[in-house]
Amino acid sequence: MSVSAHPLWRTAVLSPHFDDAALSLGGLLPLLPGPTAIVTVYGGAPPADAPTSWWDSSCGFSSAAEAHRCRRAEDAAACDLLGAEQVVLDHPDGPYADSAELPGLDAFVETLAPDVRLLVPLGTNQPDHATVRRRALKVLAGLRAPLPWVYADLPYTGHLPEWGTDEADAALWANTTYGPAYRELLDGHRSTVRHGLRLDDDQWARKRAAVLCHGSQQAMLAGDHGGFLARTGPLSAELVWSLEPGTPPDAGS
């Protein structure tokens, strides 16, 4: 799809990979103003001669091209369940990329209308996610555009011991394992918890269905994150912050 932004979108989510929006925002996304777009940043096709990455081979794919076709189709199904338009930017995923630059992301952000609510990933323990957040913030700053909202990446942030409680925000800032990306974000910004959602049964059922659309990834995610699909596991709560320029009051404490 072209990077030209749809004139009617009210919400756009930057999803680094095909499953990140469903994992991190599958409960909240249907509650946000629509029309909505889920924009996969690392969604480009791999080079024709690319060998299959370790991750894709472990997910059961015979070729890089097969993995891309399947994952894009999985994402289309998840977007449909979440009531969002699928947008795919032309950057191959890390193992297949020949450059760290993200010109398609720059162009997409530059085309967004000022009143579109943009959500970007925090980047907890996930370098690709942090890259997307940093790049989007840099482009928005150059445009003097409104700051985005930032969402906690799941299941990564969801392993915080206080996850799903009222203490999650403060605990994340203080945690040495899960907090570095959040502290980096607050170097120059103040954050406010805009949405702290603990999914009810209906929200959970809808989110679970969207996550399960990405079935090719489940075995590998379980290997890294254990019972991540448990009803009370890391996906059962979601956290989104709004930003404003400045230094948080407790940043020096």
C-alpha cells in the first residue's frame, strides 16, 4: 500500500511487526476513535534470494517469501477482527533488511493529518520497537507536530511484577530489567497514563481471537514468554501514555 495517509483516519497505530498491535492493544483499539489504521513498519517483502531467517524457520516456514505472505495474511485477519485498516510499509524485517533506515516510516508520519491520534511502541526490551518510537518522535519534532501516545509493548512490558496494577507506571520507571526504555522516553518528556485497561471477559475474548490470527508465531512466543496467553498473563492488561515536553518531577530522585 502507498504511504499516503487516509484522510478519514482518526487513530493510527505504528506496529513494528505484524503481531504487535494485536498483542499490545487488542483490547483497547476497538474503544479508540475510528476509523483506525494498524501500520506495520517492518512489513516489506524480503529479497527474492534471502535465506530463511532462524526465526521464520523455527516458526515452520520453508522460505522467507512464504513467511512474509503468511504473516501478512494473518495480520489482515487480525486487523479485520479489530476493525482497523491494514497498512503495510515497505521495510523488510530485521533479518532481511539491508539498511537500518526507515524512509517509508518517515513519509507515512509526514502525511498524517495533525488531528490523527498516533500511537507508537515504548520499546521495552525490543530494539526494533524502540527504533520505531525514536524515529517517529524525531519526525514529529521536525514537523512541530503533536506528540504521539505511547503504548507498552506486550508481552515484553507485561512481565513487570506489578503489571496490571495501579502501581505499574511507577514500578516500570524504577525497574532495572523492564524500565530502561521508559526512563529513556522520560528524558525530555512528561508522561500521563491515558489508558490503563484491565480487560474484561468480552474484551479478552476479542483480543485473544485477534492474537490467535497470528498463529504462526505462537510456538516461538511461548518459548520466549511462557504462558503469555493465560487469562491473567501479560496480555490481560494494557497501558498507554500521553506525552508532553518536560522532565518528570521524580526523574532525579
